[in-house]
Amino acid sequence: MAAGAKLAKAIKDNRNKESDLSDLVYGQVLSTSPLKIRVESRFEITSNFIELSQMVKDKKIKVTIDGKSTTITIFESLKVGDKVRMLRAQKSQKFYVLEKV
């Protein structure tokens, strides 16, 4: 086998399978306790397969304006019906919820 053919075969044999790569997917929250998300209207995932970013967890801070303290909400936790953008990883064994859309 010629050197060029060997190199082409090596590249082909060593490239990542599509299932090994991460990609962006969309879903909708079906329940929050326990957490369940429908992915692209095809299948459902549960909390065992889900990691949440800080942008989909409750985040409140206290601020003082003109001498008055108040609490403001920066991010809210997921609610039933929320649509989310996720990163699929680890051969579809883990879904990282990035944000609400």
C-alpha cells in the first residue's frame, strides 16, 4: 500500500465518531422534582444525565440603593415548560443545561 493511501486510512480510522463529539441540543422541562427534560421532542432524560449551569439555578443578590436594601433575582431555577439549550457530551451520557431560551 502506498504511503499516501496508508496516511488516508490512518486519518479515516482515527477520526472521531459523530457520537463522540459534543453538540448543541434543545429541550423542554417536563418536571422539576425529579428533573426531567424532553430532548428535541425525541426522548426524555432524567437528573442522572443532567448537569445544570449557574444560569438555570436560583441566584439572588442583596443590593442597596439610596440606603434601602433589597434582594434582586439574577437567575431563576428551571420551571415546567421552560425551553433550554444544552450541550450533549460523553456519548450522550451527559447533558449540560447552559441556559433558558
